[in-house]
Amino acid sequence: MPFETRRRLQAALPQQTATVFRHTAHYPTPSRTNPAPTGAGRNHKGTMMKLKIDIATNNFKHGGGTERYTLDLVKGLNRQNITPAVYATKFDHGIPEYAMIEPHLVDQRRTLKKLRSFLFSSRLAQTRKNSAAKLIACHHADYADLLICGGTHLGYLHHMAQKPNLLDRLAIRRNRSNYATAKLIVAHSHMMRRELVGLYGVPPERIQVAPPPADTERFFPQPRETAALRAKYGFADHETVFLFPSTGHTRKGLELLADFFEQTELPVKLAVAGSPLPRPMKNVVGLGFCTDMPELYRAADFTIMASLYEPFGLVGVESALCGTRVVLSENMACTEVMNEEAGFFFSRQNPETLAQAVAQAVSLKKQGGHRLSDPMRALNYNPSLSHHIDRLTDMLASV
């Protein structure tokens, strides 16, 4: 980072945060000085009563990752007759979920873009200073009752083999503060729990593992549509099609998969949905961005991914729910909730295991037994939104 840019950032930051520029090797752990208020209880039947919930997020809109998860929470809470207050820096007023919330703008328009994520927590505290509701933080916030962890910055840097720059160090410090001040952290996988404990020193008793929900009303098998969908996407009957959904090819492992698919003589095709291909590749076809993922899952024979870093990977669960088995690298956290019925797993460190997994998948298709008739048998958890919301409200009642 150029010196002048560094100087401007340092001048714009509060003194507490600016010390990171001078002491980047030390990340102090803040103490709890402002416990979040309690406003929920349970009646004698054990059901939630008078539950008021605030949700903190960055951008309230349709999207992936955190954005999608936040909208799922809103829909799930609404089904339990709870209207959450959502605190965000931006709102899409045109989406159906906007009518399900009480919106509060966390105004960061006068804050430098590079600093917004670091100053979000203090601005959020000012905006909700009169709130007595429980806080579910889906974005970087201190003193949350429930802090949702769908990935860690140190974990990402480690798995991507990247050295931290100045902004990375600020992000790590911010995360340490978020984790240290949260009453309870909801990790989306045991992999995240291990990172929180091992990389950030979070006490294990302050972490609960709750895998994210999938839309079971949208992702389900439709075997009668398979032939028409394959024709729509140009998939030949004789070839085994492996769907690769990706908007970040480096992290998702396209290079490893392409190395295999370009060399194999098996009748296979790698169908890439999302970002454009970096170059023409043998046995690989680019589908572009697709809005109807259930259709793609049902059209493909298998879904394949080889991510370098995947804190969960809802793609695997969604594919299985559509009746399409998976071929996944075993380091992906979604494999924690899958059994052998779900498909085949391989090691990124051993390319031969990828070749074996693909060959087994091709063989299974030839036998006509590659579709999942009962997807829930392939999963080791309940992926429904209602179950996830029940778990979160139970956690809120306990903090």
C-alpha cells in the first residue's frame, strides 16, 4: 500500500484502531464492558414470548453468502410471527423481504469505503442505542447476542496461502473484537469452530455449531423434467455431466478440475455456471450466470467442487436435495453433514483420488443408479429453515 494512502487511512481511523499500523504483530483481546440487553424469555411451555430481534447486516438485498442467509433469517422469523428490525448500510426496497422487516439505516455514506467495515460496529451501536432487542450479527459487529460465523479472515488467508497486508491485519483485529465481545458465536460448521478456537483463541463453550439452512421448498427432485432440462442446456445422454457452480474460480478449484477434465478420455463434461472461463478448455463448457440453480442441479448428473477454502458450501446440500449426487473435495465443510450416500469425496492433495471419484461417478451413471430418490438419507442434519430458526431462538433464550 502506498505511503500516502497508508497515512490517509491512519488519520481517518480512531486512535484505538490506528495502533494496528504500528503494532501489527499484536492483536489485543477486548473485554466485555457493554453486555447486550436481554429481552426474551420462555413461558412454562418452553415457547418464545415477547421476542424482539435486531439483525445487523451490510447490504439487505438478494445475493449470495451473508446476504442470502440474512434474507432466510427474515423469512423464517416472519413465519414465526416475528418482525425483526434490520440494521444495514443499504436496502433494496423492491424485494419481498423488505416488507417483512423494520428497516434502520446504518449511515456510512460519509465514511471512506475502505474503512466502512471497520467502523460499522461503532455506527451500528449509535443507531440502535435505544434498542432493547437481542442482536443477531450477520456482519462485523461487537457485543452481539449471536454472532454468525460463516468464515474467518485468518482461515481464508491460511488456506489461500496469502500473506496479510495492512487491511487484512485490520480485519483480523476487528474480528478478534467481534468474537471476544459476542455472547455466543454461531459457527456454520465444525471447521469454523476449529478456526475460532485455534486461530482466535475463542473459548469452545462460547461456540455453537449450526449448519446453515437450505431452501427445501425450492430444491427437490423432479425426475420427470430431467430429459427436457438436459436438452435445454445441451447435455448429451451419453456423457456424464459434472456441474461446477463458481463465481470465484481460484478459490473454488477450477484449475485442479480442468487439469483432470482436459486430459481424461472418459465421456465427461464439466459444466461451469457463473464466472466466464479464463480460456477454452477441452471437455469444459461455460454456461454463464444462471438464475435457476434447481434446474441446473436436476439437469446435471453430478455436482463437483474442489474448493481451496469452503467454510460450508451450501451448493453441496442444494444439489443433494435436488437428487443430484456430489463429487467434493473432503476439505469442504459441507461434507460434515453428508454421508457416503451423497456421493464421492476426494483429496485435493492427491489428484489420483479425484480421478477415482470421477470414474466411480461415471460407472454409477452407467448402472442407472446415480440419482438420489430420497435426498434426506444423504444428509446428517435437518436443512429446513424452520429447524434452523428454532435453534437460533433457543440460543437467544439462553444468552
